[in-house]
Amino acid sequence: MQGSMQGSQSPSEHETVGAYALGILDDAEATAFEAHLAGCEWCAQQLDELAGMEPMLAALADLPGSGTPAIGESLSAKPNPRFVEKLVDEVADRRAQKRRRSFYMIAAAAALIVSGPIVAVAASAGDSGGDSAQVLADKNPAKTVFDTLSDRVTATDASTKVTATVATQEKAWGTEAVVELKNVAGPNKCSLIAVGKNGERETISSWSVPEWGYGLPNAKTEQAKNPLYVQGGAAFAPNEIDHFEVMTFDGKKLVEVDA
């Protein structure tokens, strides 16, 4: 009966024992494996052998090369070497996925923090008038940082008429940058891109332009007359940047600013 049960399972379910032992399955995956584990003697035995290996495998996943023979010799319970090597690869892959997810979450949170006050201006100005919009604009953290940075360069595109001023400051991690954008119409989606002297391109920040636009001198509302301020950062050092570009998501260059 046990042999029949094991034979009916797919190979991937048996292989999941390593990920389960390491605690890197999500809730749905863990629940599915536990249901399989209840009827699989082989997986239960492998799980017992793998107990306590997570710290060693996690550390090993961060090191160059596998190194599994040396670690394998130190274990009282010795799973198949090929099995251990596969676990190491799986840990490395899962840890890389977690790092990428963490990066995207941090980037999304930073974008919300920067854009939040601007959205508040747009939502409040129509209800409370221009004075309220100006008060909220003054509290925009991106504009506050922009006002403190003295290293600025401005350019206006002859074709699009969009004006951008990029203020920068060197940081230990690279370059902090805030862009002030004027005369940009919406709706649109844009990015500020740093172009290195080596030709590499790095997106500093992205944002949406509502239909009323930003920094339009002849606009009828204060929210449309006010410039847009967006803050971000690049891994480039300031002296490694050749210029900045404000690009739409469909590939149109709105303005280019020398570094």
C-alpha cells in the first residue's frame, strides 16, 4: 500500500522535502507538501535527516562554489551528495528571489513616499482651493530636499518645451537626485534616467503625470501650475554620470539634462 502511494506521487513532491526543511515554501506550498508527507515514508525519513541543516545550507548558498563535500563530512546524518548539492542550489535560488522581492518592495514603498504628497495636492486642491494646495506642496519631501541641494543643472527641450532641473548630491551609495519638472502635459508615465559615461542606463525614479499636467504657466488651476518634484537615487557616483533623460514609458525623450 505504501509503495503504491509513493508511486502515484510526482517526483516534484518528493523533491520539495528540502525546501520544506529549510522553511522557504510559501503557505500554499507547505500545506500541499504536508498532505503528501502524511503518506510518504521516504519524505518523512529525508526530513529527519535534514533536520538542523538549514543554517549550514543557507550560509553555503552565499559562498562561491558548492563546498558540499566538506560540509557533508561534518554531518552525523549524510544524505546523498547529489541531493545536498541540489538543496544548496535551491537555497541560493530562493534567497535570490527573496532579495529581489525585498528590493521591489522597498522601491515601491519609496515611490509611494515620494509621490504621496503630490497626490494629496491633486486630491485636495479642487476641494479646498489654491491655498490648501500650496500648503501641501510646501510639505512635499522631494521639494524640501530639492531646495537644500545646490548642485543643479537645468535644460529645456526645444521640441517638447519641457523644462527639467536636476539637483544632485553625492552619497556613500551613489548619487541622490531630485528632478523639478515643468511644462509637462498629461496623462503620461515618465522616468528619470541617469546615463553613465560608460553608456549604462539606470532608472532613478518613475511617476505618472495626471491629465492636468505639471508646471504649466497658463494653467487654470494651481495644481497644474505647480512643478512636479520627484526624488530618487542612482548607483553611479556623480562623476560617472554623463547626463539625465526624462523619458516616457513609450520611449519618447521629453528633455535631456547634462550632469
